[in-house]
Amino acid sequence: IKPFTKLSISFVFLRRSIYREIYKMQSEAERVQDIALMSKDSIPIEFIRSEHEQPGITTVHGKVLECPTIDFSNQDDEKILNQIVEASRNWGMYQIVNHDIPNEAISKLQAVGKAFFELPPEEKEVYAKPPDSKSVEGYGTKLQKELEGKKGWVDHLFHRVWPPSAINYQFWPKNPPSYREANEEYVKHLHKVVDKLFKLLSLGLGLEGQELKKAAGGDDMVYLLKINYYPPCARPDLALGVVAHTDMSALTILVPNDVQGLQACRDGQWYDVRYIPNALVIHIGDQMEIMSNGKYKSVLHRSTVNKEKTRLSWPVFIEPPQDRVVGPLPQLVKEDNPPKYKAKKFGDYCYCKLNKIPQ
């Protein structure tokens, strides 16, 4: 009898172990969009931020942050240069208007992204990030290691949109059918904005116009698109969409929909950033801060959520290739201005940041 008893106990433990793994897999695959449909008056505890993060407590209410707005159609090149440099040094965030990307191209980009997230769950899961993938590309929910085990109220879709050699169309939705065309059209116009920004930022450091772009990888720089989908949240005072962070990129160029949600930290306090239709929101990223040896500052920002409305945003992260070594530009390092940052491969930098490993 004893051998059978031991065998029975073994089966019980094995069965429990299998159930635990199945539950774990189901929990990890659970999408916020589905949770939102079931959460009418409350939200699961893992989405409730600690008090020092809760937007209901930490937001400065009744005041919208007027970060710099720069008119790219201004014929006074010196004025634009001075505005870009001042905003990049003192804010790390600004909005560009009259940037020559047609409003129609932005609207189509937003329409196809919204349509993807409105597909049935099984259609979206076709594009899910593979469990063993080291890349961020794909449809998913969890992105980085979360301190205190808390989760962000957001689902996302990542895929590269430039250069062609870096694109993996496996992660580009085939439905809606115009998804690829809309993305390619937007990126075609985006190049001009990227080149102009890199040139102005280089000149602002006293360098030749192409120096920063060359340091970030030149024509091999990667454009990584992310669509953030923030469904309505029963307790927007307790949850965050994306927690406070600086971007790992060199630059981030973002368009949101018209639902308020972007916040920036200014003088240690959190403010809503004013929404301007069809403007491009520019974030200075970590790699730009590193290359400039701290003269330009990456912006600390986060996303809040709305009780009744769905918010979406489309950031494009302009990044060095993964194996590109990024450090302070040698031209900016002097005896009285030593390097403030370590030079390292961009891929290693990302790994450390996503896993909360000190740089």
C-alpha cells in the first residue's frame, strides 16, 4: 500500500504544480482591456499604486503645464535653434506645430491603431510578443520589471518601422488592411522632422549638424513605434497607465489622441501637459542626455488614465542600433567637463534599465 500512497501523493503535487503553471500563464496573458470590461466600480489591487504615486494625490490639480511650443514653419532659423536648445536643456519636452506632417497622415495612423485594439482578443493575440523573446516587439501588457509588483493600466503594440532592414512584419497587423500603408506614410514624413531635430540639437552644442545623428547610428538608427492603449479605468485616481520614467531612446516623437493623460514632472511636482491637436510631442531621451554629456535633459514623465474614455498614444522611439556603443561625445569632454556617463552598447543599456539594474 505504501508505494501506491507515495505515488498518489506525487500525482497530487504534480497536478497542483501543473495548475499553478496554468494559472500563472493565464495571469501573465491577461490583458488590461479585458480587465477593464470586468472592473465597473473597483480595480484589482495590483493596479493600485502606493500613495507616493497615486495621481489623485500627487497631481497638481487645476493647472495645465505649458511646456514650450515651437513653430517649425518659422523662417527665423536662429530663433528656432534657440527655442530647441532652451527647451532641451531646461524642460526635456516640447511640442512642435506646423511640422509639415499632414494632419491626414496623423489621422490615418491613429485610425488604424485604434482599429487594431478594437479587434476581437483572438485576432490581437496573433501578434503577441513570444514568451521567450528578448525583443519588445509584439502585442503585450507587461514591459519591464515593476517594483512593488504593481501593474500599469495599459496594453501595447511594439514594432519597428525603420529602417527596412530592421522591420519584422510578423508584428504588423494585417487587419485593418490599410495598417501598413498608414504607418509607412507617416514614417515617410517623420524623417524630415527627425533630421531637422538632430541637426538643431547638434548645432546647439556647437557641433557640426550631423554629429549627433552619426553618434546615434546615422542611417542605421531604429524607429520603434509603440501604440499605448489605456482603456477606461474605474479608479483613475489610484492607477497609472505608464509609471514615471525617462525614455531610453535618443529622441521620442509622440502623437496622442485627445484624451488627457500625459504628465510631466516639474520642480518635483506632477502636472498635466496641455494637449495641442496634431502637434508632435518631443521627449529628450536618455541617449541624447548621454551624448550631450548632460547638457540636454531626458524628461521624467508618466501617463494617467480616464474613467470614461479610452486614451491612446503613438510614440516613435528614435534609437541607436542595439550594438551601437553610446557615450558622451569626445568633442564635449574636457578637463573641466569630464564624462558624466559610461559608454556602453545601447542593447546593454536597455537590458539594465528594463530590469532595474544600476547603470
